Amino acid sequence: MTSRREKLEAMLADDPNDQTLRYMLAMELEKESDHGRSLDLLQRLMDDESPYVPAFLMAGQQLARLQRTDEAANVYRSGIQQAQQQGDDHAAGEMGQFLAELG
């Protein structure tokens, strides 16, 4: 039986630039505790020409769970800036709350 990760990887082989598929794969890898690959995919989404705002939120949360709070804070700050630039006030506010919770 093909796993969800394998299905996502197969779909990405056909369309490697699909941000939603890349994001979904990163979330699946996190569920499998493959944090290195998950964070790498999220970083690439954040580095895209048009950064994928949800990647900042999920990378920040994952880094915080891994006790990498300085990195999480930096990701949230970048994500807030990017969300504001893209007019996504909801995401900016959400990341602001998570940033405040980091202390």
C-alpha cells in the first residue's frame, strides 16, 4: 500500500514547483519525525520568489517544538513581514501571537 508521503512525492515528480504539494509533503514528513527534510522543504517554500506564508508559521511551530526557540523567533519575524507584504493580516497576527508566546 502506498503511503501518503509516497503519493505526494509522486505528484511532486510531475509538478515539482507546486507550493501546496511541497507544503503538504513537509507536513507529512513532520508527522514521520523527519524534521530535517520537513524543515528543508519549508525553508525552500519560504525562499520561493513568492514566499508561501503558511510555511513560516509551520516552520516556526516545528522549531519551537524542537526547542530551537531563537530560530523559531527569527522565522516568525520573517513570516510576519512577508504576510504583511502579501496582505495576509490574519497570518501575521497568528505568527505575532506565537512569537509573543516564545518570550
